[in-house]
Amino acid sequence: LQYMSGFGNEHASEDPRCPGALPEGQNNPQVCPYGLYAEQLSGSAFTCPRPTNKRSWLYRILPSVCHKPFKPLEEGHLTHDWDEIEPDPNQLRWKPFEIPKAPQNKMDFVSGLHTLCGAGEPRGRNGIAVHIFVCNTSMIDRCLYNSDGDFLIVPQQGKLLITTEFGKMLAEPNEICVIQQGMRFSVEVFGETRGYILEVYGAHFELPDLGPIGANGLANPRDFLVPVAWYEDRQVPGGYTVISKYQGKLFAAQQDYSPYNVVAWHGNYTPYKYHLEKFMVINAVAFDHADPSIFTVLTAKTTRAGVALADFVIFPPRWGVANNTFRPPYYHRNCMSEFMGLIKGHYEAKEEGFQPGGGSLHSMMTPHGPDADCFEKASKAKLEPERVADGTMAFMFESSLSLAVTKWGLQTSNCLDKNYYKCWEPLKSHFNPKCK
């Protein structure tokens, strides 16, 4: 697999089997090279300011309009109905989500989508959803595109070979990939596979502003990878299924050819991937904590300055050197919603119970922080330079929206840890008015 590098760049790519497939000097000539069709994919309004204007031109064997009418498709556990069950403000934690066994229960990426929580509404173009995907088989002669928003995909177990209209990407655990609104893709897996998805409606992911950090640091633009053009001119007489996620529902249409017939493309609206080990960590080197926003990889902004629709934040391996400081995360109540997942290892604030492939949700103003065992150990630890989170990668989806948990998340998944609250019960008072 080959890639081009750079976040949000103007890229141009053509399959080497058809040199010169990109038109010269214009986007939409009367006749395209090789008899191709020109098709624009717009990721923003035509009149958006240039820094936020997103579009790509695709040169394909047949335009994507050639399909039969869409018909409703069973959604399974995919939903945006946030009122199907009463709200729950408690601290919530899930055990690892179960992957179905093949061949008894074959499940691909689409049928394996399960909505855990979310807020907002795709028709109003404002909101997010957190999904869990579990699958054991590849998508065969079917693809998905999301009319509602962008998918940020976090593989936790198993590799994903993702074929898109722009080319192919391999996403492994400790990598992420983003499939932006409207892009058709299929997922090939190689066994039992699991991961997390952050979906955003109405905004695209950006690199966060660096402010006083300066010009470099966190996720560097050069480390984001974009696939190169690859096409197949393949007829599918039995029918190729194109699945659309539209207004929170699934619809399917049939066509008799592969949608991956893009011979060349150019533009700045693409799928992309990023390896989390490339992240340049910024941290406190004197005392106290910097806010966890210094670990932001990608952000989807709202119209309010500094307030994110959603942030993707990681807690990577790093050095802890702060003096006279309680080093694990402090106790906290937040005006944001925090969903956490674990790709590998053990999270420093809760080494027991929070497992790879599981998750936790601390809702708006719900208190949370290190468990009792972590507090006691960290309060007595000798403060010297130490490696933090080696062999671990935890992450957070943080949102300014108040997230509702689905019935699947609270009941049907059967993964909710109903004893989560007990990890704080052993905390005891150390108050002594005679001892400063």
C-alpha cells in the first residue's frame, strides 16, 4: 500500500495503469482522458471561505449516479433515537464488548455497528454519536457511505483493510482513520475485529490550534496519510449493494458494477489515517497538571470559540516528572461529556476493571477520578522521573453535548459493569484539623 502525506493538503493521484488520467488545466473538460466521467465530491458549501472549503474531483469509469432506487435496510443496533430509554447520570463503565463467533454468526462492519451513546440530530447537522463495531467477516460486494457525517474509526482488535473511492488504507490497532461524509468504503477483516467510532454531524475534524505551543507539536500534519488512486473495472452481475446512512437510517441500492472505479482524483477532501505513536506529547515539567486538551489529536469545532463539538484525545506513553504533585488524573467534574476507551494496556487511574475493548462514560458534571487504590498508591509514591503509560494507549471522545446512552448500551449489550461505583467506596477521610 502506498500513501501521500499531509493533513488537508491539495493532493493529486492517478492509477499508474492509466498515466495522464487527470485532465490538465481544468476540472471538467468536454471529454475526459480515457473516456472517464468527471464527478465532484463536495465536503463543504461552495461558498465556504477558502481555508474551510473542501472538495475533490473524481475521474471514474461510471458516475456514482448509476444505481437502482434506495430501499430501507434493517439498521440492527444503529440508532440516533436518544429518547428510547431514561437518562442515566451515573458513572458508567463497560466490560469488553463481545465479538460474535464465525461461522455461527457472520457479521461484517455494517451489520456489526452498535450505537452506544450520542446527542443531536443529523437532519439539523449538529451532533455526535459513539458506536462500537464488532465483526468477523469482510464486506463482500457491498459498501457504505455516511450522508450524515464523518466517521473517526479507532481499531482496537484486528486489522482493517479499507477500500475507498480514493484508494486503499490499512488501519491497525494504535492507528486511526477518518472516512469523511459521503465517501464510499468497504472493510475487509482478517478474523475477530473490534473497535470504536466517533461520528460527528455538521463539522469536519481539524488539527487543534497550538496557541502558545507554537508551530510544532501534538499531531504533526506530515504524519497523516492519504491513499493513492486505485481502481477496479469490475462488473457484478449478481448485484453490488451500496448502503447509505441517511438521517440515521440505513438504505440499500443495487448496481451492477464496483463503486471503486475511480482512475484518478485530485482535491483536499479525502479519507486519511494516522498512527498514534507519531503524536508529539506536551506535558508539565515543573508541577501540577496541564489540562488534558494538550493531548488532542483532532477536533471538530462548534461556532463557539474554544468549544468543541467533539475532541479526539489520547493518553500516550510519556515521562512524568512533576514535583510535589499528585500525578494521576485528579478528581473532576466537567461541563463536557467524556467517553473513554482503551486500545491496549492498563489505564493509570484505573488499572483494574477498565479493559481493552471496553469503555466508560462520565457525563456532564458527573464526578469521576482515580479509584481508591490508585489514590493511596500515588499519594505515597516517591516522586522521581517515571515512565507513564508504557505499553498502553487510552483515548477519549470528549463533547460539549450531553450524551444519552442507548438501550443497547445500558441493557442489550450485557456489558455494563454495574459495580463500577464500588471502586470509589474505599476512599476514606484523611482530614486532621491539627495537622497542616
